Amino acid sequence: MASDRMMQAIRALERAIDRLEQDGDGLLSAAAAEPSSGVDAAAARAALRSLDSLITELKGQDLKEQAGG
């Protein structure tokens, strides 16, 4: 069922974001210790917020499809 595939994709995205957040935390800590590392902390946070928003949107669409189908 398409809904099952969508939920699997959403879970995969969530796991990827969790890993990115962990990696990002490590990079941000390193950047704080060494400011010349070239890591744009604000851009990294914005990218993670964007991905989180996308997942929320996809979940909403999936719930609408389940209710309608």
C-alpha cells in the first residue's frame, strides 16, 4: 500500500535527521572550539528545521490520505 511506503519513507527520514542532528551537534561543538572550521551553524540549524518541517508535512498528507481512503 502506498501509505505504508510513505510511512516507511518518513521513518527513514526521521532516522536520517536524528543522525544529522547528532553529527551536527558534534560539528557545532568542534566549531565552537575552533571557530575557523568553516561550519555555518545557523545554516545547519535552518537545514534541520526545514527537514523537520518536511517530515511534519508528509505525515499530515499521509493522515489525510488514510482518512480519505
